[in-house]
Amino acid sequence: MDSWIYIGIFVALSFFFPALLAVLGWFLGPRRPNPVKQDTYECGLETVGETWVQFKIQYYLFALVFLIFDVELVFLYPWAVAYHKLPLYGVIEGVIFVVMLAAALVYAWRKGALEWA
Amino acid sequence: MGILSQPVGAIAEWLRNLLLGWGLSPGLTTVLLYLIGAGVLATLVQTWVIFLIWYERKIIGRFQDRLGPNRVGPYGLLQPFADFIKIMTKEVIIPEGADKPIYILGPIVMDAGVLMLWAVIPLMPMVGMDINVAALYTIAVGAFATLGILMSGWASNNKFALVSAIRTVAQMISYEVPTVLALLVPVLLAGTMSLQGIVEAQHVWYIVAAPLAFLIYFISSVAEVGRTPFDLLEAESEIVAGFHIEYSGMVFAIFYVGDFLHAFTIGALAAVLFLGGWRGPGAEAFPLLGLLYLWIKAFAVYFLVVWARGSLPRVRIDQMMNFSWKFLTPLALVLLVLTAVLDYFVAGWGAWGQALSHLVMNLVVGWLVLRYLQAWEKARAARRPVVAQPGQYPVARPPRPAVAETSTEAAS
């Protein structure tokens, strides 16, 4: 439990240091805003329309595949930690789990979810 | 408990007695000690970036047949200080229509995510907080940097920045899977998720037992940091600068600092996981030597990152996604299964026997993968249209539509 207090303090400090830098920069730098300076930078062209528009669906598909993989991979960590204490049965169980993961990958691949079109 | 055998422990003990002597309660003393320790470590790591910037610029300069910074101070060592002072006095421009709180928070979250990783890296024997899920912690916290980039790209109200932010997420989630899989191999071999435990278990460095896992971990870490060849998130020729296009002054400098520190941090993590961390001759007796060893190893891996940046061109986004999902992930899955099964059968062979049998397995797998890639490349070359035969039109022409077909179509 003690070590988690340290982690907590460290996390708070990690946010504090860059925030301190940002505040320093805010106070040390000049502030002379004007409309041209604050315009959206698009290599000199006027920007057209909204920025926050609909986006390519492909990114979403990859996110779905990732979600499945990441959640299942976390289950492998306890297995790996306890590996040296496992009987042969546990080893085979783990291998079957990984094979199922691989089957999911093959399925996504065959379905074309991994094609960047 | 001498200062040489327990440098940090001795100082902590002295401070603890001092604070207890002032009449503070033991609980408060512990919290204060942690605060001091974390503050010192975070400050040192953050300041260390100044040296990293000099190191990288110097090396990149040499790769490009230049001298690199050499005017300010000896060997240009004071150049980053000069740059830092200059950038402190620059204006922070917030673009029109930006989501202000998120715009400012973006770089802070990114830098914080990188700094947080240092909480668990074992710097010397007995030093560095030893939590039992440290390996998972590095993955969980590693995603913070990406979150920061996504926040700033989204909040900038700029289309280039938005494209960059979405690309970053795609890249991070694609390369997270091979990273997690490759990280499983040292965890499996050591039988623990604590980084200190993984270092202590490496009687033989894991790069001997698992060279392929090291390669996968290295490549996907570079991709997660977004360094060349995977720097699609700031591809200057297509999306100008990507997520930090609208940033200036100190908030931009925080990105800069975070990026350099992240590259060095993955060097340190790779050194801890695969190169034995602080292990080396005499490290147990003199822990400060261990810190030196870790630093040398981290710099060796960091040098590889800079080398890749100096010599490789940027990949396309479809190539990047294919490389992760269709090459690294299946390879890592196969490797995990083989490592697990082999490790079960060579359990009683001693440290070197285990390491060498794993090495042989890795070499066989590596050789098969190379043969497969060769065959694949040959097949691809055969499919490529032949160009520039002498006396021939250089591009293969599309076949002409038959005249009869067009006429029937016109008739119907």
C-alpha cells in the first residue's frame, strides 16, 4: 500500500512540473493578440467549413479490433506470472487461449477489417 | 548502512531521523520522504532532457555530415539552455475557436504521461518503487502521452491537427498490441510483473533468450513514441506539423521536452526489460555503478532510435497498419506460444541452458520469417508491371475495349 502512495505523489508531481512550465511561459511571454495571428493556420489559405467533421470509418474498425485484443491480452498477464507454478494442463489452456486470439485475428483479416482502403 | 553501499537508503534514513526528531508522526514522515524522493527524481529526469536534446542534435548532425550545435559553450553543450531561455520569452498564441482548457491541458498530459513512467523504473538495486504490477503500469501510463496528443490535436481547431490526432490514435492502438505481446515474454520468463523482479531474474540478459521479442518491443515502442519511420503524426510534408501546428512558446516546448524524454524512457524500459537493467559487474556492492550501467544501456537503445531517425524514410499509413496487424502481431503471438511451451520443457536446464535453447528457437523462427518475407517479396515483384523495356512504351497500357462490345451497347 505504501508504494502506491509514492506512485500517487509521483503522478501528481508529473502533472505539476509541466503545468509549472506552462504557467511560467504564460507569465514570461508577451501577449499581443490580433485576429490575423490567431487565425487557423492552413499554409496561408482561408479555412473552409467546420473543423470537427465526420471522419473515415476505417479508424473506428481498427479501434474495435484493438479493443478486443487489448482486453483479452490483459488476461494473459496473470497466466504468464504464474506460469512456472502451472501444471501441463494450465500450459495447454494458455496455448488454446492464444490460438483463439489468433483465430480472431484471422477472422478480422479475412473479413477485410485490416485493409486500409 | 554506508553511503556507498546504500546511497539513497542512507540519505533517506538520515532525513527520516531528522524529521522524526522534529516531532513529526511516522506516517507524515513517510509521505514527506516520498514527496522529496519523487520531487528529486522528477526534477532530475525533466532537467535531463536538456542534455538529451543536445545529444540527439549532435548525433543527427553527424549522420547528416554536419557538426551539429557547436557555438554556445564547449561542444555546443549550452545550446539547449540558450534555446530554452529564448522560448520562455515567446508568446503563447491560442488560436481562434480553440477549446482553451483542453488546448492547454494537452501538452501537460503528454509530458506527465512520460514522467509517470519513471516512478517504477528500477534505477539501482533496492531503489525505485517496486510495485507488483509495474509492467502493466508502464503500458497503462504509456497511453497517457497519446491521450495528450489527441487532446491537443482535437482542441486546436485546425484540420491538419485533427488528422494528426486521429492518426496518432490509430497508430497507438495498432502498436499497443505487439508491445503488450512482446512484454509478455520477459514477464513469462521472469514469472513476475515487477520490474525490479524482472531485472533480478536476468542472470542471462533476456535479449539472449528473446531477441525477437526485443525487436518487436523496440519497433512498436518507437511507433508509439511516433519517431521516424513512424512519424506520420507530424509528417511535415503532408500535414505541416500535425498536432502541434497551432502551438507556440512554452506550451510547444512542453511537447518538445515530452517527445525527447519519451524516446529516452523507452530506451530505459527496453534496457530494464531486455538488457539486464542495472546488472553489471560490481553493481550489487556499489549501487551507483548500477545506475551508471542502466544509463549506458538506456543510451545504447536511445542511440538506435536516433539512428533510425537519421536513416529511414517515413512509411505510408497503410504500410504502417499492415506492418503492425499483419506482421508484428501474428509473429508475437507465435513467439509467445513457442516461448511458453519451450520454457515448460527446459525448466530444469539452468540459466544458460534455458537462454541458449530459447535463442536457438528464436533464430529458427527468425530464419523462417526471413525466408517467408523473401518469397513474399519475390511474388510481389512478379506481379509488378514490367517497365521501360528498350523501344517500348514505358508503362503497361490498359487493354483496349473491344469495338464490337461498345457498338452493341450503343445499339441496345
